[in-house]
Amino acid sequence: MQQEKHYIDSIYYQLEQTAKYCKYLGMQLFQKLNMPVTLDEFATLDTIKINGEICQRDLAKLILKDRPSTGRILNSLEEKGLIARFADMKNNRLVRKTKITPVGEKLLEGTTAVLKEYFSSLPEILSGDKIQELKQSIIAFREGLEKEVEMKI
Amino acid sequence: MQQEKHYIDSIYYQLEQTAKYCKYLGMQLFQKLNMPVTLDEFATLDTIKINGEICQRDLAKLILKDRPSTGRILNSLEEKGLIARFADMKNNRLVRKTKITPVGEKLLEGTTAVLKEYFSSLPEILSGDKIQELKQSIIAFREGLEKEVEMKI
DNA sequence: ATAATATTGTTGCAAATGCAACACATTAAT
DNA sequence: ATTAATGTGTTGCATTTGCAACAATATTAT
């Protein structure tokens, strides 16, 4: 909403619409390939892999879902044997932490490889340099937004 | 998923997460100011204003919602007197077209002004030039994606 | 010491969402 | 001329989602 006359021309709306395509593309692929996890579960598993042993609420803040939804995703991942939950302390407080299992690691690697191959099979939308630049800008934009938005998670 | 090891570092996931902040920011504002329409309704009204008399399915393709959801939004906008619906022909076929009413125009202008003022009150996240560049890249990326994704609307 | 506040995770319910199926009309196929 | 296929909008339902409330515990205030 800089000099635009219309909200739908703003970067906020354009971002949302573009993200819908991304989500759609990913979910279609996960269904088509009959993946054993959903796209959300996969992203959560990836987040756990990167951030190590992490409590449920901190995870919720990373995947930007509320606590009940995060709990439900973890229930599903646990049932599938991809993560393990254990009690631990954080600031003198009892929390349920989460870590990825060997089975989970295996699935994460395999699925990541499949995704990477699929995306590289798509026609190149923007050049590698352009994509990197775009990604950096988006991350900067997001970090700016984070300061303005109260996410109440 | 170019050279990244992790999906959550990909532009696809980063776009989705950033869009969540945008949506959250907008919805919080609409609630705080007790707007007479929701953010989705506002965006739809804006789309109708720009695209003129348009049938329901074409509108659905623009706002990226399915036909039932689009119909529901239009019902609400119609009840509030912001749009009018009328029967018309398109390719020899009877369709319900939609146009914005004077009341709708007024509300659109007022709300757009409020939004613009609010967004300009935020601390500048990226410079104007950077934002323009980012927006152009996002639109280019989106147009590339559109060719790959079957949206079945 | 008691009460108020804060943190974490879960439960339950209400609202939103998506999707298949339907009704209706038009065009195309055999 | 029937049948099949396509396009449009609506209805109904099942799934998802978000949010408030709760239970349990720890910290802080009065």
C-alpha cells in the first residue's frame, strides 16, 4: 500500500495469493505421490530436525500454528514413529520436548530428495540469482513484519 | 528447493510463512477498527471494482477461492448492499454477474484510505525501491507458478 | 501466607473451508 | 434425436481450523 490505489495491488495481497499457489503445488504433489505424511507434517518434521529438541510452544511459534494444531500434528508424527516426545525442564518448568527418530530422519531425507527432484524438473521461473535475491528480500520483509504482528501463540 | 538442504529454507515455504504474517496483520486491523466487512470481503470488493461486471466463476479464479466460498462472500456483500447481482449472458450461457454499488464504492474508498494510512504509519521495512522490486519479482514468480498449478476452480 | 499472574499443554466447541454432488442449461457427438 | 460432455451456481456434509477455557505448575505480589 505504498502509492497503489488498490489493496489487491499491494505487496501484502500479492504475497498471500502467490503463497496460495505454493501451498497448492506442494499439496498436490504430496497427494499425487501418496506421501506417508502431509505437507504440514513434513515441514514440521523439517523444523524439528533443524532446531533440535524443542518444546511444543516454541515449535508452534516456528511453524506459525496455534498450540492445539501443533499438538495434533505432533500426535500424528508420533503415531507414525517419526518423532519421540519426552518430558524435560525449561526455565524450571515441565515441558514436553520433541526429537526426530531414525525413522523420521530417513523419511525426511527421502522426501526432501523427492521434492528437490520435482522442483528441479519444473521449468525455471526465475534465474538462480534472482531467486536467491527474492528469497533474501522476502526474509527481510518477514523479519520486519514480525516486529509489527502479535501472533499470540 | 534449489541448493537448499531443507524445505523450510525454500522460497516456497518462506513465502507461505511471510504471507501468514500479512494475513494476520490485516485481519487484526480489520477487527481492531471494527470494519463492516472482513478482509476477504474487502479484497473481493476491490477485485470487483477493478474488473468490472464479472461472473462468479471468473471472480473465483481471481480471488483464488472455490465457487461455494466465492458465492458465500458475494451473499454477504450483497446483504450489506455493497454489490448488486444481475443475470447476464456469457458465451450464450446464463450467468450471475456482479457489480459494485455506490455504497460499495464509498466503503471501498474509505477503507482503502484507512488501510493506506495504517500501513504508512508502520516503520519502513524496506525502501520504496526495494519494495517495488520485490513486488515485481513476486508477481513474476507467481505468473510462473500459475502455469504449473492446476487450481480446479 | 494467600492471592494474583504467567507458562505449558490439552479438551471441546464453533466457525471456516474445501470438496463432491446436484440442478439446470448449452454445446458436441454418435 | 438421443446421448454425452461442458459450464455455472448452489446445497450439504465432512474435515480442518482457530479460539476460549481448563488443568497443572511455577513465579510474583500484597
